[in-house]
Amino acid sequence: MADAANKYSQNITGKFYVDDQCIDCDLCRETAPANFTRDDDGGHSYVFKQAENEAEQALCDEAMAGCPVEAIGSDGE
């Protein structure tokens, strides 16, 4: 389960975030490309835009559910 205390600093403030368990598998970026992007230097994903509508919310939820290491959280601020 993702831990807000270990989230990457690049995550934009809001509900969704990616923490330091990310293995850079690309699933979230493929599932919700409008919300997740890659830190090329760090080799991990992060949330660059929070979900702004129901469609984006559903895709972020899908990415979170599919994350193989549970690095995506939805209890951010």
C-alpha cells in the first residue's frame, strides 16, 4: 500500500500520488497519461496533474488498482 509519507516530491498536491515503491513499469502512464508522467532522471512515475473530471478519476483509480507494487495512493492532500 502506498504511503503518503514516502511520496515523491514531484507529485502535484492532491488526492493521488506515487511513492518510492514505484518500479517504473509504465502501467500508470499508459492507463492515465493525462495524469501520470515519468521522472527520467529518477526512473519513476509521479502525478503531474490531478484528476479533473470523472473520466480522469476513473483512469487514475484503474492505474492505482493495477499498480503491481501498490505505489499509487489516493489519500494525499
